[in-house]
Amino acid sequence: MPKNIHKIIFPTAGMGTRFLPATKATPKEMLTIVDKPLIQYGVEEALAAGMGEVVMVTGRGKRSIEDHFDISAELESNLNAAGKVELYETVSRIARMVDVAYIRQKQPLGLGHAVLCAAPWVGDECFGVSLADELILPEAGCKGAMQQLRDIHEQTGGASVIGLARVPDDEVNRYGIVKAHDEDGLLRLDDMVEKPQTDQAPSNMAMIGRYIFTPRLFEILKTTKPGKGNEIQLTDAMCQLAKEEPVYGVIIEGARFDAGNPYGFLVANATLGLQHPKYGEALRKALSQLL
Ligand code: UTP
């Protein structure tokens, strides 16, 4: 039985260029879906999978993430004094849900480099990585995305596991795409390609920002050279990892939104807005008048 995974890395030091100018001074991970920032959805998913030791790899202008998970004594006492019990509880719960460590990535040299920055904090154990701009919500009665990865990690005796989704052929050039084969009912990964053209994609199974790795990944990242976009690519290190030891994929069940670009973000807001107990009905009426 592999050891329990407690540690999870949230890389949040990217430049978020697809969201400019919104992300000029605000981290992409702090953009809200209805009334909650993306990063909070990610942290809640990790906590539900028992990963309660969180490190955020941050960059310039990421202070608001730290403030979000910190106690705001003034706000809490104002809400309390005003008798806004529900809001007080919401705000104070966020500050107390998790202890977060922060590591600075001094330059955005790529996702692989961001993950490597957290190596001293993780040490010699298996760990999770989650990209909070990929919002994945469990369907009723189902497990969260990180828990689904964790189940396969345990089933395989502690192997690395990558979260996947099938995407339309004309979207493969937006993702890292995997080549896989069946191994006793599990998807064993052979190779990965970053953003291939449709005719060169080995499948339509895309990596969707949820990973569990063995610590061997850090050793590989230390020698991974800059690849596509002159960035140190996590995908390149994962290809090497899959050559050295078994890496499995799992098609994640749940409602997924690629909220790292304005279109996916709008769809996420519309979907969750329509489902919202307080705003859903009014939003439905407002939208139907527009259409
Ligand atoms: P993205 O590819 O989404 O890059 O990174 P980005 O810079 O945030 O956004 P665009 O493409 O310019 O619009 C995937 C994840 O990796 C993190 C990002 O914060 C995001 O969570 N990342 C990326 C880093 O932490 N450091 C980097 O150097 C690059």
C-alpha cells in the first residue's frame, strides 16, 4: 500500500496572457466563477482528496492569493458587528481551511520550472500538482478529480497518474496529448506531445491539469532543457518519467471548464450562475431576454 499523499503544488506564477488586461495586476487564479476565485475551487478539491499540505508557486503580483487564504481580522470583526453571520462564516472558513506555504518563481520559465521550485518543500515523497484554471466539478454523487487520481495511484501501488479528458479533434492543438495503451484495464502512458497539430496527435486524450507524481519527476526536471516556447515544459519531463517508470492516465469524470481563457471562463460562469440557488432563476430570465 503506497503512503498517503498529503502535499500538493499549485503553480500560479504564469503570466496569464490570454486574459490580459484582466491579469495585468490580478492573478488569473483569483478570477471568480460566480462568487469564488478559481484557486479556492482547486484547494477545496485537494482537501476533499486528503491533500491538506498546500504550496503555491507564486510570481510577481500574486499577493492577493496570499491575502485570500489569510485571516482578515478587520473584515471578520466588521461582518460580525453587522450581524452578517453567513458572510462572516464564509470568510472565516476560507482563512482556516488550510495552511498554505508560498514559494516564489522569480521568472516564469515554464510550468516544469514552477513545479521544480517546490521540490525542497515536497522532499522525497509522492505529491499532487493542480492547475486551478482548469475547473473540474464533481457530478452529483461522484468523487472529485484529485480523488479519482488518488484512487489509481493507490491501485497501482504508488505510480504517477495524470488526469485526462477526451477533446474534439480540432482542439488537440490547445493541450498536451497522450499516447497510451491498455494494461489490465488501466491506461498506461507511453508518450506525450505538447499542443500537436490534429494530424500529428497520437490520440484525442488531453492532459487537464491534474497530476500525481513520484519524486523521480524532480530529478528529471533538474536536467530538462527548455522546450516549446523556450519554457521548461512539464510535458517533456513527464515523457522521460514514462520511459523510466509506469505512468498511468485516468479519464476524469466531472464537469470541466477550461477557465484559463475568456471563453471557457464565460461558459463556467454562465453554467454555475444558472445553477446558483440565489441567482440562477434571475439569470435565466435575463439571458432569455437577450436571446
Ligand atoms: P499556462 O500555460 O496556462 O500559462 O500555465 P499562463 O502564463 O498562466 O497563461 P497564458 O497561456 O499566458 O494565458 C499553466 C499553469 O502553470 C502556471 C500558470 O500559473 C498556470 O497555473 N505557470 C506557468 C507557472 O506557475 N509558471 C510558469 O512559468 C508558467
